[in-house]
Amino acid sequence: MPFLIRYPAGIAKGSVCDDIICNVDFAPTFLDFANLHIPSYMQGESFRQLLEGNTPADWQQIAYHRYWMHNDIIHHAYAHYGVRDQRYKLIYWYNEPLEASGARPGGEKDKEWELFDCEKDPLELFNVYHDPAYAEKVKHMTRLLELKMEQIGDEPVHPIAITPYYHSKQIVRQNQRYATSWSYFDDSLWICTIKTSIVNYENLVRWIRSPSKGSSK
């Protein structure tokens, strides 16, 4: 999405930045330019260095989004989430209200993956998710999606490909779908009260039985 900024005191006139930013980066950037403290609880990062032509080497060139209000009365858009990099956009339409405020039932059986090559198809008219030529790109973008969801603590609806999904020693948070808490306190013990496991069972068993876990079962 095009984004225009005017700040003669700190941004060169006519400069163009092609790096990817997200809306959660706005507030930290405003605070940075104002020379104010950026609270640690803010999800975003200041992109001041990008605007000054000094993009950090570790800047994440991906954007994640999630639309919760499934089939809402105003936009009638179905619930989905996705990730994009400089060329590709991956979207998963899970089409479930998940008890989100303002969401309505409808279309739950029409779940769909989409992958767009935004360089060849800037209008996003041709879904290449099932095109064999893009099979490796599908895997790569899916991994980026799951890593980003892990990083920000969002909950996937699709069966994940990365195991174990959370690598922290302790995570306790509210399950979006069933409003129940779940946690995991070590590398192999899970305490779950959710009705539907998101973790792929076969991958989880394979991980538990791996030599690095020292299991002989």
C-alpha cells in the first residue's frame, strides 16, 4: 500500500523507500522522531532508519495481517490471515467467526489457500497456490507465516508445519476460539484444555520420539 510522509527536518525530499512496514510500526516511529521513549509493550518497530536510508540488515521484509470480523455486516469479508514479502502474498481463508465481535456465520466449508506472485500478477487475479511450479514457494511462505504467528503470539487455525510451535519455556494465554487457557512449561509437557488441537499429531509424535529428546518409545 502506498504511504506518503512529509517531514523536511528528517526525511529527504523525493526519497523512496521500498522496504515493508506494518501499521503497528507507525506509533513507534512517531515516538522515535519525537525523541520519546518507545514502550517495550509495543509490537511494532520504528522505521525511522528506513526513511533515513539506513535500513537495518535484520529488518523483517514481511508483513502479516489478520481479518477477524468474518462475514461482518458492513464489509461482508470472510475471515482470513496471511503474510507477504517483496514478491509473494500467501493467504489462508479459514472462514470462521471464532466468536469474534461483529462476526457472523457463513462460508465455513469454503476454506481456501491462495498464493499470488505480485511481480507477475500485481492485480492478484491468478491463484498459483496449487501450481507445481510454485510448490517450494508455498512451503517457504507457509513457514514465514507460521514463524510470524509464533513471534507475535497469534493462533493459527490451519494445521501447522512447524513443531514444536512455541519454543518459549512458558506461555499462558487465552484461546481465541473457546476462551480457555492453555500452557506449556517445558520442552515436552503440554497442559491443554482446548477442544481442538492445532498441533499436527503426527509431527508432534515424531518430535517427541526424535533422538534429541532421548525417547526410545
